[in-house]
Amino acid sequence: MRCAWLLALAACGPTYVRSAPKPAWVEATAGFTPGTPTTPTIVQRYRATASRIISAARHDHAAYRLLAELTDTIGARLAGSPQLDKAIDWAARRLRDAGHDVRTEPVMVPHWVRGREEAALVEADGSERELHIIGLGGTVSTPFGGVTARVVVVTSWDDLEARAADVKGAIVLYNVPLPPWDTARGFSGYGEVAPYRSQGPSRAAKLGAVGVLMRSVTATSLSTPHTGAMRYADGVPKIAAAAITTEDAELLARRAAAGPTEVRLRIESQQLPDVPSANVIAELRGRELPDEVVLIGAHIDSWDVGQGAHDDGAGCVMMMQALTTLRTLGLQPRRTIRVVLFTNEENGLRGGRGYAKDHAAEIANTVLALEADSGGFAPVGFGVELADGADPTRSQLTRTRIGAIADLLRPLAPMRVIESHSGADISPLVEAGVPGVGLIVDSATYFDIHHTSADTLDKVDPDDLAAATAAVAVFAYIVADLPGRIDAP
Ligand SMILES: [Zn+2]
């Protein structure tokens, strides 16, 4: 389970294990101990403050204006790129401008650079039809001039193994469709399909394949290929791998079903030595317990196409603006709220791992970590993730109190509280025992543009982004201000 989750983590998307939908109130309190005194207390104690924060954060498009700066003046920002350095400088500057205590903490990141990429269906007469592809993150180049080979179309791991004899010398196409968004469950199926992208190249190479095409992980397509993370297994030849549009995947599947079909694939990319990067950290220091930290985070890097607007520029500006809203309102909680904008989530998770390592001594004082990395859509809930072996009483108290905070957010939206994966960057903290929370948003259209050239500012609704920012601000403030820690009996 954990393994499958980690694969999806690097791929940067929500993999919620959701229960069937229920009315908001029932969801917010389901499974919680009846009569727990803390729930009404939290609601009473913080109702007025929550309303103040919500009206301040909601009637202001400040988060959207920050996102416009990030996306329109800097744009895509893959690890190792000068754009990522600029984005880190920009975020630190804007956070300082807002009066926060800001620092950057160095992390080394991988430096992979995309080059020329092309693919074509080769007809029997030698003519070619262009296929729309994008190299998977970290792909090696094809041999000089590219490879031309038969296509073997597979729809599952079992299918791949069953066709092992055909795969030798072929280009394997993983034609595994992402199911349509499940509105009732708020579920994407991304976690089930993305492993074909992350593991597919090495599993095909083990059987002698010379290249891999991956059907883009999306249920809806206007001929746009989706990139994403991929990891080569040790001891297996590295072969070039690219995502192909769903339209072209279906074309190849039809042609391959009708008869032998050849594809030419040419990829040029470079894996350069690691380079320095940094996590950006900004704080609103606690008034009574400044050493106790409530972490709220997102990732500042993006893939190298589009603008990284939803993924995860939106998460970054939510965190930045949530902190600024609290400071502007003069709301200084008991504990410190720390914004962390992690570097290199997409193709390395070095920011998240580096933070957990550098702050290992602080883990015990980290009360909770929240991440937003599912797009800048309207907030719909919180996904709570507690470490394996967490104390059941404390875990239940955490859920109960988060349920109470969700109840205070009802003016924004009915908020569910469910058990789910929280966030990739905070996953090392969760493994170390810190309660993790993921902001759940209405991701119905997220995978249409995820990791593509279409992840641009125009896809972000300023009101939805403001509502998500308000939810983060209220959540962070209350968790940081509670008289006892959120899991304290
Ligand atoms: Zn992301």
C-alpha cells in the first residue's frame, strides 16, 4: 500500500482513499466520539475568528495576484532550471515584503534537461505520421537518430508479461486509460494508473523492449501529452520513454490490432550533475510556544512545460497568502506557523526529504503538517494521514478536532474529513510521526491539464483560490492556537 502511494507521490497527484459521500455534517463528525468536549469548545472558541479570517481571505484576490506574478513572469520551473532559482528568490522576496521571518535552506537537486523529442507512425511505404509526445521526466535519449520498432500495445502488467516474447526489440505502449473522474467519490484513479508511467520503462526493458510510450494519465484530452516522473530500476537497461496523447494511443492500438505497426521514436535529453536549490521558509512566530511548529507547505518547482499554475503554484500562493492574512489581521497564534515551499517535488522529492533530515531534531515539536498539492480549486475537505502505529486515542482526538475546524469552514463549503494520503513533500515527516493533512479541493478537472503545457493561469478561478486560501488560514491558525496540541488528551 505504502509502496503504491509513494509511487504516486513522486507523480504529484491526489490518491485519496475516499468513503462514499455523506452530508457535510455527518462527514465532519462521523466516527468521532460523541460528547467529546473539545469539538463544541473549538467551534465556540474560534467561530468569530474563523469568520474574520474567511471574510478577509475570501474577499480578496491577493493569492491570485501572486500566482499571476509567478506564472506570467517566471512560468515553468523544473529542478535545475534558472526559472526555479528565480521562483525561489521571488517567493522569499514577496514573503519578506509581507513582513514574515524568511530564510532559505539549501538542498541539492537533480538536473535533467529535455531536448528534441519526436515520434511518428511509420507506414508500410516509409511515409510518416507525426505522433504527439512528451518525454517522461528523467528519460534517457534514444540511440543517435532514434529507434524504429514494432509497437506492442499492452493494457496491464499481466498483459505485458503474457506478451513477453513479442516485447523483445519492440516499443511498448502502455495503453491504460485513466477512468473518468468519479464525482460521487471525488476520486480520480490516478494512483492506480500512474505506476505504469513510473515503473513501465524498466519493466518493459527487462523483457528486451527498446522504447516505451505511455498513454497520458488523463481521462479527457484535446491532444495534449502529459509528462510525469519515472524511475529506472537498478540493473536494467535504461530505455527512452515518452507520454503520448490518448488520441494517438488509441490510434496506435487500433492500428496494432489490425496488423504490424511501426513507430519511430527520437528523444534527446541530458542528465547533468546535481545543482544547488533551496526550500523557502517563512514564519509567523508563536506568542506563547514559538518552538512548537504547525507546518503548512506546497512545492515551488513544477514540470518544465506550461506554467505550473495548478501544480503547484496555487498551493504555494495559498500558503504565502494564508500567512499574510493572519499577520495582517494581527492574529498571532500560540504556536509558530511555518510556511515551507519545498523544492524538487516533481522529479526527486529532495526538498521534502532534505527538510525532514535537517529538521529531525524538531520533529517532536512539529505539531502537524498540512500540504496543498491537488490544484487551486475550491476546498472540499481535509485528508488526514497518521503514521503507522500512531496512538489510537491521540489519532482519534486529531480527527475529531480537525472535524471541528472543518465545521467552522462551512461558510466556505461543506468540508469532508477523511483518511487519505496527505502530501508528497510532507510524507517523510508523516513517516517520522507528524500528523499529516492534505487540503482536498475539487480536483474534477485537475488531471485534464496536470503536467501539461495547458497548466496555465487561465485555468485557475480567483474565487476558488481565495476560498482555498481562507481554508488554509483558518486551519493553520486554529491548530497553532489551540490551548493544547491537536492530539493532546
Ligand atoms: Zn504537485
